[in-house]
Amino acid sequence: MDLLDRLLAGGVVITGDLSLCIADVELVRISLRALLTSVEAATEGILT
């Protein structure tokens, strides 16, 4: 639990790519990015 608290206090960015291919032809490509942080850490960054 301590590790999770430390990660959320500083923020964690998760990235990923998803692609749909048929017969080696790329039809759809989606790039995803998510920022995970605690509400307290996010509001401190906005207010300071």
C-alpha cells in the first residue's frame, strides 16, 4: 500500500498502442495515455 501511495503522490503515466490489422494492413491505430495521480497532488499542482 505504501508503494501505491508514493506512486499516486508523484503521478504515473501509462501509455499504450492498440492496432487492428487484417492481412498485414493496419486498419485502425489508437494511442492511449493515462495519468494516474491523487486528487490532493493534482490540486496542489493547480494551486501553486
